[in-house]
Amino acid sequence: MHMADALLSPAVGTAMWGAAAGTIAWCSAKVKQELDDRKIPLMGVLGAFLFAAQMINFTIPATGSSGHLGGGLLLTILLGPHAAFLTIASVLVIQALFFADGGLLALGCNIFNLGIFPAFVAYPLIYRPLCGQDPSTGRRTTATVAAAIVGLQLGSFSVVLETVLSGISALPFTAFVSLMQPIHLGIGLVEGVVTAIIVGFVHKARPDIFIDNATVRHGFMKSIVPAFLALALVTGGFISWFASEKPDGLEWSLKKVTGREELDGANNGLHGRLATLQGRLSFLPGYNFKKTEGAKPEAGGKNEGGSRVGTSMAGIVGALLTLGLAVLVGVVLRKRQQLAATRPHSHEHAHPHRHEHEHLHSHGHTSHSHGHSHEHTHPHPHVHDHSQPHQADPNPQHTHEARVDVHCHGHDDSEHGSHEHHHDEHS
């Protein structure tokens, strides 16, 4: 579902770049608050695995089309929405820059379509409500498949809207959407099943990953991280040989409408400049060696007919590049988190205060008292400099003198008429 530049106008492409960049900035701020040292390597190996997994196109029976994992839901379940979005963005950046999979102008659209919908729509609105707390295997599988289908349906519909709004391909909306949605329904079903299998395996191997980060044991570094790294290298270096060569869902839909799997891009203006830049940067276009010296990359698809050595090299190099970029993002955010913690900042402490009150009641010659107490808190702002040892709090309990209030109510016996009063003794 990687879009090529030929589908987009500069206005739509630039606008989606802005949307993707804004979401990356927001997610970076959120991850900086919640990131710990154990999530950084997990971001790296999952990004590497996703890069390799997206090289594997699987055939959709009886359609003549193929599809590959989007991976957004898988990463969101294992990393959380914000870290997952940054990892997906890292994968797509590496693919576009060095492997010419998806155009540079379309990079914002691809990040948005493959990242936003699974992380911030399908996961919180479909997966989590259906999955619930401590789900059974069947319930988790149902939730995963449903969320994967919804996320991919929204992503493919977004591709149609972005293409039609661009207005440079003359693709009719009705014909385009009537092909894109059904074919991605099948792809979403396969992705949901595969995602459920992987999540189920991880849940059995390391259930503590799905609990609060503070309780995750360091042992997962010796199991899950090496396992995903090995799986990424095997998938990209070997299993990628057996990927289907049939056109993916987007290419198949374009071919059904226009008779061609790809549209011709403009050779001048912004499209031409970006195509030239991508041709210089991509050293393994289409996940293989360049066919001839100086050949232009096939932006938006895989290089059919290439050698297995080239495919293996693309899979391994791409996985390692993605691993490095995702880890770099995590390390930078972690350093910023630690730096922010050493700067003087203020926060509030609330300490409980207990107040005792006694009320004295007098009825003629009879009197009694009622006592009661209550607690409340007052927030006290304090500035702490975490780069220096904390000073002792001069008044840690924040005590306040509480005055005992005595209320006297005098009544003449004659005022009570004939009714009686029963007073329980109070100790």
C-alpha cells in the first residue's frame, strides 16, 4: 500500500508531510515521558522485523493480487501507540530513501496511512475494547483480526481520497474505491491472523511485556529481543526469496482501472527533482541491485527479476538500517528525558491534615457532646533541582494547629413539650 509520487499533487503531498511531521513530534514528546531503557532495543528489533516482513508479499487467492503486512497493529500491541508510530515512520523512511519503496513526496501519506489508523484508531477503539482484561486466546484473536481489518480498510480508503483529491491521475473515485476496499479486506484478514499468532507467541513467552513497564524483568533482553532480530534477518535474508511477484493491492487496483500497475510520474517540477534525488539515494531500488548503471528506481514497487543475492542483501541491510534508526530515535528521546529530569522543576506535594471538632449540646439540665473529625490536603509547590542532592524538607508533615471548636446549644426543658430525648453515652 506504499503510494508512489505519481499519484499525488505537491499540495496534497506537502500537506500530508505536515500531518506526519506533526504526529511524529507529538509522539516523540509522549514517548520521552514514558520511555525506559528496555523499550529502546524492542523498538529497534521490531522495526527491523517489520522491514523484513514487508518484503514478503503473499498471494491473495483467486484475485491475481498480493499483499504484505502493514505491521502497525503488531507494533502498537507490543510497544504502545506512540512508540509504535515512531518505529513505523523509521521503517518507511528507510524504505523510501534507500530502497525506493514509496515516493519521497508520498512519504507523509504512507506514514499517515500505515501508522495513524492502526495506532490511534484500530488499537484504542477496536482492539482494546474487544480484547478486554486477561483475554482468552480466541478473544484476543478475534480482537486482533477485527482491528487489523479496520486499520487496513481506513488506510486504503485514505489512499483513494489522497489520490482523488490530488486530481493528477484522473482515477475515478467509484471505480478506484470499489477495487481498493475489497482487496484490502482480504489482506487485512491475513494480517490479522499473522498478527494474532505473533502476539500469542510473545504473550506465552513473555507475558510481563504486556504489563506496566516498571514490572518488566530485564530477562526479556535475553529472549524476545534476540528472537525478533534473528527472525528479521532470516525473513529478509532468506524467506524474502519466496515472496509473491503478483502486484500488491494498490498496483492491482491501478491495473484494473488504467491497465497499468504504475502511473508515469512527471519529469519536471517537484516530482522530477524528488525522483532524481531518490535515484541517487537508493542503492538497492526495489530491494535488489540496480539493473543497469544509472537506472532509475522503481518507486512504489519491488524489482522483479533481480537476483536472490541482491534480495538477501536488501533484506539484511534494510533490517539493520531500520534497527539502527529506531534505536537512535529511542536513545535520543531517552537522553532528552534524562536531561529534563536533571533540570530544576516544580511539582506539588499534597499532605493530609486531620482536624478534630467537638460539639457540646445542652438541653435544660441535660447535656451531651458529639465529636467528629475530617481530613483534607493542601498542595504545596516545591522546586527540586535533580542535578543536586535534594534538601531535607523542613516541614515534611506540613502540620497545622487545629482548634477544637466547642458549640453550646442551650434549651429550656419546657421547650421540648412531652417528647423524650434518648442520648447515647459517648466515651
